[in-house]
Amino acid sequence: MATERPALSLSSTVLGAPDAQELAAFYQRLLGWNTRTDEPGWVVLGPPDGGAGLSFQTEDRYTRPTWPEEPDHQQMMMHLDLAVDDLRAAVDFALSLGADLAGYQPQDDVRVCLDPAGHPFCLFLQ
């Protein structure tokens, strides 16, 4: 059993999708991030100022998650929280890029959207 923590750092969060390139293109437009890697079935985006990025992996057996959760349906495994300075404008922008506004909104000051692969992401005022 290790007694000291080895050097670890988060380099990326990976989202599965039916088409990695398609989902990465959505987030590239939404966030304005740069493409670091673009290979068949694998894309890595990163913020212009550096730091951890988002990766996208094609999964042949991808199952779209259900939001809100329902018994016997694929549950979301994670979601992204995105801070915004204008909630209405951010929602409108995300929708213009292909996101959907979730039918269930649990909070008045947060908007849950679904990316083209069905992953929920939350927009909230910073």
C-alpha cells in the first residue's frame, strides 16, 4: 500500500458519444476552445489559456442518458457546470448551436441543457 500520493493532475474529462467529432464540434463552438487532438473516434479540446480540457470518444454502443433520471433508463454519469455572465444569452447561444433545453429545471437560477448526445450541462450565473 502506497503511503505517499504520487504526482497526479487532471488533464481532461472524457465524454462518450455516438460521434466524437460531432460532439467535440458542438463544445468547440460553445466554449470557444482550441482543438488539441483530432483523430478518428477521439478529439481533445483545451481552453486557450491552458489547463484541463474536454475529450470526446466515439462509443459504438453509446446510450443517450435520460434527464431527469428514470428507472430502467441510462442515467447520466456526470454533467458539466458552466458559469455565465448572462443566463438568457447563454441559453439562447447554446440552443442556437444544437443544444436542447431540458424539460425539467430544478432551480430558477440555473438552466439545464442537453448537448447533441444528450449529456446534461448546467448554465449558471457566476
